[in-house]
Amino acid sequence: MWDKLENVERRFDELTEKMSQPELAARPGEFQAVAKERAGIEPLVLKLREARAVLQQIKDAEELLEAESDPEMLEMAREELSELRASKENLEKALEVLLLPKDPYDEKNVILEIRAGTGGEEAALFAGDLMRMYLRLAERHRWKAEMLSVSESDRGGVREAMIRLAGEAVYSHLKFESGVHRVQRVPETESQGRIHTSAASVAVLPEAEEVDLKIDPSDLRIDVYRSSGPGGQSVNTTDSAVRITHLPTGITVAMQDEKSQHKNKAKALMVLRSRILEAEQQKAHDERAEMRRSMVGTGDRSDKIRTYNFPQDRLTDHRIGLTRHNLDGVLDGDLDDVIVACRTHFQAEALKASRP
């Protein structure tokens, strides 16, 4: 590990030297590429230098222990050495995590898709709760939220919603939210006070730009039709709704929320690119999982990942064995500690898999 770290540090110093050269400033594109590479490895280099300083302090403390005879000073030196060794262990773990291959999509914006599952109207109401939870989370992080499409149920729930979330490293925050979310609570319409179980699915897709995924126009079938609201009610009198089908994969996206056919087509293409990219990711994930069984289930959308139990005011993440109370706070977007716990768990799993 230390050889790898020193190689990264040498590269960091090379890039720092390069950025100080006046001629590079005259080439903005090249300067930006160098600055981006340097910024990407800077956290690791800073952590390495912190670890190196702790190693030197440990060496100094060990030498003091050998030379010191005063009992009080010896006790102080032993306590300091114990703290330094614990710090060294934590720093080494942090360095191992920083050395893990970066997810190329971590810095991407996302397309968030929420769909009501089993449970009828109660599932739609829960899907609406999840939609508002993620919108509140976006507010807390100051991400920009754009509602691409939403289909509401008769009682104010959500059958399906697609939202674009844009901001700093949104995908790295939300990528472990994909899966089946289950709710256990007494519906408002339940006169006997019985607890019902229903579910909604969440998909977090990294937003695919044209540079990420080239689509051959001849692979697309584009249908236009008249938008309609609930119960067949006409929304407008022009053929503004758009359905795009990617023929090689069979992936279809329909969009009708805008009155403009052009805007609906642009939104549908954005979602389509992201779904195709996500399908490619899932295929690669499945291939890796076949070779490395320890990784099976870590993000498979078919897994039940989380339960929201209202009678017990309890959230349980089944993948990592996490239990948390205060569901009102969670559904108001206070979800960061759960997200961090998931990320930490899956980083630890990746570390196990990377070790011989």
C-alpha cells in the first residue's frame, strides 16, 4: 500500500509543479485537466502526510519510553503512544478507502424514479412520502430539483415520479437508495386499526450526458400522441406527448408533462440515456457478482432494502443491520446518517473484496 501511496504523492508533486508554469495558464483546457487530476488525488496525499507525521510521533514516543526513567513521565508517554497507535490504525483504514477505485459516476447528477408497488392506494401515499423525503434532502444539500414527470393517485399519493437532482456529487450520496422500500403502518381508511404493509421502489440513475453514451438515432422509435390526464381527460389538443423506444434494449420512456413536444422529447431522451447507462452498469455489476459472490445483493434493486415501521417509529436498513428511530425526521429529509452508514458499509465490503 505504501508504495502505491508514494507513487500518488510523486504524481501530485509533478502536477503541482506543472500548474505553477506560466505557459500552462495560456492553455485553459490543459490547465483545467491538470487541476482536476490534482484535486482528485489531493485528499489522499493530505491523509498520507498526516499518517507519516503520526508515524514519526510514534517513533519519538517509543524512543522517549526507552530513555525515560521517571514513573510519571513514563505513564504519560504510554498513554500518548496508545492514542497515536489508535490514530495510525484509523488513518491506515482511511487511506485504504481512498485507494479504492473511484466510481466514475460519483460526481454525476441523478434521475430519481419512484414507483408505488404492492399495496394499492396506501403504496401510492407512501411513494408520495418518499418523493417528499428526497426533495427535502435535496433542499438540505442545496441541490436543484426538477420534476420531470409525476402521476398522482386519486387520494393525493404518487403512482410514479421522475425527478432530476443536480448538485455536487449527488450520485455518490444517493446511489445506495435504489431498491424496494417497505412501509408498515395503519392507513387512515383502516377502521379496525390493523397494520398494513405496502411498498414502493426507488431507482437512482446517474444522469447520462451525450458524451457518456452515444445513441444511434436509427435505434430509436419516436411516437407522438395527444396528452391525457386522469380518466382520459384531455390535457391539450395537440400531439405533444412523446414516447421513445430504444429498439436494441426495448427500454421505453414516455413524457407528457410539458405542453411542448420538443420539451417532452428532450426530457424523454435525458431519462432514456440514463436508463440505458444504468442497465449497462447493472449488467457489469451482475458479471462482477458472478465472479465475486461476496458482493451479491449490494445494490440489487430487486432486494428489499429498508422498512419504515410507523407503530414502532423505526427505520431498518436490512442490508447493513441499521436501526434508527424518529421517522418524522427521516421523512423530513434527515437521512444523512443512514446514507453515511450505507456508504461506510459498502466501502468496507469493497475493501474485503480487494484484499488477496
